[in-house]
Amino acid sequence: MPGRTDSSAATDSLDTGPPGGDTRAARPVRPAGTAPSASTARLPADPEPGGPARLRSARSPFRTQLRRIGSGRVLEIGCGDGATLARCAPGSVGVDHDPRAVERCRARGLTAYTADAFLASAHARPGAFDALLTAHVLEHLDDEQVESLLRAYVGYVRPGGGVLLITAQEAGHRAGPAPVRFTDFALLRAFAASAGLAVRRTYSHPLPRPAGMLLRSNVFVLVGQVPR
């Protein structure tokens, strides 16, 4: 497992554009039936739609980041009330541990499931999505849970598809709800490697890395790619 690290050095690499459209058969996906441990209720459920538990100020729609992983169907893990999912391409699907969040997404006309319900749905097919997104989730899970989550859901993304991992910097981390550990560039890269992903770029958003000490909305972003 990657283990704890607090390295905060930015490690930007070249961004070569959205992943290409490979249509070859996807790798096998774990059998349906039991949701990965990382999708269980480690994140506090929102007491109400406007509640603070999901760091509303930090959960922007991430328009720029979504463009970096292409324009196709997105599988969002930890979709909350659907603020980002609503900006994704038609056919995108959200997964959240909180049934109330799922209901709020559906009330907005979005497609969302709890983890076990997703696994039992017709959407849970190998290579069914063009990209995977998870924002402000990984820092609330331990190493084993993060690895379980990524390995479980990456298989639903087509070969060559994009993966977008987003975590809070210092100010957002302190604002919590009770994060497990600080998840920076180095740890995101370790998790991506563990899941067999190619790392295309890591960067600080929306402002350079030092702003993360004060600005809750400043985040670490890793843009990865599922191997072809």
C-alpha cells in the first residue's frame, strides 16, 4: 500500500490532451454483489442539501478538469448532490454511499445509485464509461480503501479513458469532515500507480500551490489514463 506521505511539491507533467477513443475490450471487472469497502459510509452524510459536510465551496463543477478527461460518459464516485455530475455528458452516472444524496441527484433528473445498487444495475459493464471522476473522497479513506475503490471502479472505464482524482489542500483539509490523512500529489501518484493508471498530469487548481494554505477551494488534481 502507498503509505502516508505529506510531500507538497507540485509535480506538473505535460498535458497531451483528452485520452483517445480506444474501443477495444475492457479488462475484467470485479464481480457484482458487494460494494468495495471504500464506498461504505466513511464520509459523513449531509444532514440537509446545504449542509457543510461535503465542503460545498470546494466542490465546484470542475469544468476545466472535466475537459482534460474528454467529453464522454463519466462515472463519478462520491457524486454528492450532483453539482458536478450535472455538468457531465449525457449518460454519465453518479455513485454515492448516502441514499439521500442519490435521491437529490435523481430529483435533478440525474442518474445516480448507492454502491451496491450500481453494481446491480445495467450500467455496471466493463468499459461502459469514458472517464472516472472522484473529488474530495480519497482523503476520507485509508490506503486499503482507496486501493479497493480505484481497482473496483477503474474497470468500468474503457481502455484509454481518463481518470480524474481531486483532493483538498491544507485549508480544505482543515475544514474537513474528519479526513483520514492529507492526500497530496505524491500520494495521489502512488494510488494511481497501485491502480495501474498512467499519470498524465498533476497540478494545483484554481490557483498555484501556495494558495492551498488559505483557500479552501484550492485542490490537488491528478489526471490519469486507463492503459490501452
